[in-house]
Amino acid sequence: MLGVVMLLVAGAAVVAVLRLDAPLPVATVTNALTPPASTSFTAPALPWPTVGESAVAVPYVGAAAQSTPDERPVPIASLTKMMTAYVILHDHPLAVGQDGPMVTITQADLDDFDNDTVTDQANAQVVLGEQISERDLLGGMLVHSANNFAYTLALWDAGSLSAFVAKMNATAAQLGMDHTHYADASGYDQDSQSTPADLLKVAAPDMADPVFAGFVRMPSITLPVAGTLSTYTPLLGIQGVIGVKSGFTTVAGGCDVLAVMRSVHGVSTMVLTAVTGQQGLNVLGQAGLQALNLANATAKVVGAQTYVHQGEEVATVAAAGHTVLATAAGSRRFLTWPGSTVVQHLVVTRHVRPGAAKGTTIGSLVLTMGRQRQVVPVRLSRALPKESLTQRLF
């Protein structure tokens, strides 16, 4: 279809011909949502232990706090095995229910077991030539904290302990564990050191792996030669405790990384805590109680806030001189932490042109905080008018 417009230019008649069936210009969409007001950060008041160091994290919210801003690395004993398992499962992933490859117990593995027995390290019995699965090795290391299994896994994975430790330290750097250094695969070496805040940076992805999370929930494990062995992790199965790992040496004292599940504003949420350097008659029990106390208090600090409301103006749509507001097609609530902010991103998924009807979906507003991700459809609040012939010409 053609349109004809008469123009007068310097007294002469000029005919302009315009195709009315030509594609209309695409509308311009602009984010109109007001960013959340920034709030000054106030560290939550938590019952930090008076001995040693401690930290908390709520991965779903992206929250973290620590007992002191200048944590210093200290020996972490068997908490080291969280990184050992992380590297092994990265290099040799397992699905839930899979046994994984079989590993043959060598004379070197048998020597490690004998040494652990003599030096009173946590261990699990093996015999020369035994075929044991990756799954059983990981289970024995995580549930019963068997030091010899940590070394067997390290040698199987990297060929030497030094090569495996290099992997551990490289992975720590990738995870942002800036105050961590590993010297062995088990934590018996007092030069394997870290801080509570760093330890939670590996505990969080560990617990996101269903295989790892399944192991650390187990109160005991039955192995082919060693038989049934119990966990050393305190409070497991009590008050929602689902792991993660405990550790003790004379130098390190009692250490515990604890995970609990809590209903926070109606959302099932995992809370992680870490404590190191605990002292007392029952250092593992003391570490577990301190970690649980911190977890319970942390869950109460988590808040909830609606960041976008149904019908709220979140974008403007402009085309050919017309501007129409676009609104959110729903409300979204987030769990929050003091000082936290929601990241907003408008995603335009449809090319809207003049004449688009009221209620047309133009895209989505994507909101993220920590592991929380909410997507809200964005729609035209009214029809986008068609441009006039004069507007199109000029």
C-alpha cells in the first residue's frame, strides 16, 4: 500500500511516496526500575566463640561474616579433607549411586595405613592388592576421616603427593581462599592451614555436590575390609545438622565446619559455620556446639524483602515519539542479609513495534542475589500507539 503526501518546497509542489506496509521501527526499551536504596553495612551481632576463630555463610543469600576482619591462618587438621574431596570429585566426578573406578591397594598404601596406626591417626584398614572403589575411598575419608584413604586418593589422582597438593593449592586460589595453604591431603601436617572464612569457600561448593553432601550426612559407613566405621562429626543428625567435617590435632585443637538446614521465612535454607582452635576436655563436641550456636543465630539474622511488586513500573517503551510504561507481571521476594543488594537486569526478548497491544510481553526482569534468581515477565501497561503518516515521513 502506498501513501502520497504533498509538500511545498520553494513554491514548487513535491510528491513524497511512502510505503505504508514497510516494517515499522523497533521500539526502544529502557529500564525504569529504581535501584534499591543503598544501606550502610552493619556487621550482624553473632555469638562468636571467645576462643579461636569463626565464620558463617548462607550461600543461598550470598551472605558471609567472620569473627574478626584480620583472620590469621591456623592448622585445620582434617578440615583439609574438604579440599581433597573437592579436587577428587572435580577430576573424577561421580553420580549419586555410582561406585566409580576401582583402585588397587599398593605397598605404599599399606605403609600409610601402618604409619597411621602407629601414630594414632584416623585410619581404615586395607590389605595389599585389595580392590576398593573411588566411592568407598571418599566415604571412608569423609565419614571416618581416614587419613590413609586421603593419601591413597591423592596418589591415585596425581601420581604423587606433591603433585596433588599443588592441585589443592591451585584450586584454593581459584576459589578465592587467599589465606589458605595445603601441605598434605589429610591435614595431619600442621602446615596445612586456613581460616574459617576461607574454609566456607570450599564447603559451599562441596555441599552443592549431591555425592559429597550424601557422604557427610552418613553417621557410619561399611567398607569391604575395614567393616563399619563411625563418623567423628559432632551433632550429626541433631537439630538439622547435615555435616560437614570435623578435625582435631593437638596443634589445631578442635575444628568443625557445620551445615544445618533451617526454615527461614518459609524457605528451606542451608547455613554454614566454621570454627577453629577450640579447647576443652571434648574439643570436637565443643567445636560442634559453638558452630551450632552460630548457625542458629545466623538463621535469625536473615531477613526477607519484596524487591519488585505486581504492576510496578519497571521499563519504558519508546517508538516514533510515543512512550508507554511497562510493568512487572508479578511480585518477587528475596531472603536478605545486612548490606546485601539485588542485581537487576532487564532482558528484552521481543522486538516490539508501534501498535503493540496492551499486555504484550516485551521481556523479563532478572533479579539475582547470592544463589537466588527471580525472573519476572514485563508487559506493556497500555497499547503502543501507531505512528501517523506525518510522523513517519518526518
